[in-house]
Amino acid sequence: MDSERVRHEIFMRIAIEEALTAVAAGEVPVGSLVVIGGSVKGRRHNLRESLNDPTAHAEILALREAAASTGRWLLEESIVYSTLEPCPMCAAAMVQARVRQIVFGARDLHWGACGTLYDIPRDKRLNHQCIVTGGILAEECAKMLREFFQARRIKGREQVGEMAELVEGGRLEIV
């Protein structure tokens, strides 16, 4: 395994930890990091339900945190990690912030905008393009989402946070 992939997996594991934090709050388990120079400058999870905000995606919140941390909205040297392929809104925000690279885990067959349905970060018509690397720890990322939505279907949306127990290894168990 090459050193770049190892580095991506290390940061993706941190994003997975962040996604698991979302579950405890009854949020969809998506976690995101913004890394600059090997240091995490933004680390967030989905908060759409908690904030009643349709824009409170993990990636948007992590970008905001990184911009506040650096004092700049331009994040040219950053790598954004997300457990799920970014949607059109998040992908466009990353292009606007001039993110250097987007690394994601699971593909999003419904909203994916980094190669699955759309390819916003690599669209040559835009004034900036991002490097995109998908599939890092994809099965672990996808499994979290599958188990979350399975639990939601079984017990109902409002009870997911109460019935989900996070166990070692980032696995979500239905209790």
C-alpha cells in the first residue's frame, strides 16, 4: 500500500469517528475533515436535524470551521475528507473555496457530485478544479449508512439516536 493511501486512510478514520458522533445525535452518519499541511483545521458531522438547517452538511460545516481557523475563505492547499461522496452543494462549495483535493469513502448513488451523478469538482467550465479520490474505506463508510437507515426504518426516525449503540471498531449496532 502506498504512503498516500495510508495517509488518506488515517484521516478517513478520523472522519468516520466524526460520523459516529452524528449518530448519537440522531443525525445521518456523515463526517468530514479539512486537512491543511497534515493538520486538521476543520472537523464536523451532519447537523441538519439538530439545527433545522438544510445546509448543515458535514462538509459545509468543516469548511466553515477551517476558514475560521485559518482566517481565510480560500483553502487552496486543503484536502477535504468525507465519509460520503459530496452532494452538489458541498462539491460546489469546495470548488468555491479552491480546495486542492476531495477524498471520500462511499459513493452516493442519489446525490453524488464527485463523479457518480455529476462531476462538479472536475468540470473544466469552472474556474477551479479539484483532484478527486473516491473509495477510501468505502465499505466501512457505506456500512455505517446502511445500518443507520435500517435502524431508522425499523424503529422510526426520532428513536434512532436512542437505540443506536456505538461499539468498538466504528460499528453501529441495533439494540
